Amino acid sequence: MGVWNIMIDKETMMFKVDKDNADEARKILMAIYQALKERGYNPVNQIVGYILSGDPTYITNHKNARNLVRKLERDEILEEILKFYLESDCKNDNK
């Protein structure tokens, strides 16, 4: 995890995460979501708390979720969430 490339042209810096890492990040994020939900937490609030603070205690130990979240960089989590949100919205616009 955490393997990404930064490419720079004359005007814009580009950030790119490898596809394998994106797939793994998605799987881990969904496992964390389910573990939080099973324990009665609001998964969205807890994950946002973790992303903003970097404090893994926002994530439950249930089903090893806290150790799983440590395998990801916070930017990987944010990228997966943003990509899903934007791609879902674009698909709805094309209907």
C-alpha cells in the first residue's frame, strides 16, 4: 500500500495510485465499513474522523479493522471514496 506516482508537467502536478493498490484499498475500506456497522457505529462518521485526524482509535478492533486501516495511507482512502462518489454521480448524469 502507499505506492503512488507523482508526475509533473509545466502547469499541473498529477497524482496517480496504482490500480492494484486501488483495488486493495477498496476491499479494506469495505471490510472496515462492515466492522464499524456491525458494532453499531456510524461508519461514515468514524472513517471521516480517522481521515481527518489520522487517529486509528476511530476504527474498531472488531474483525481486525484497526489493523487493516493501518495498511492504507489516508490519501488512498480519500481517493477511493472520492472516485466512487464522482463516478457514481457521472453514471447518474448519463441516464
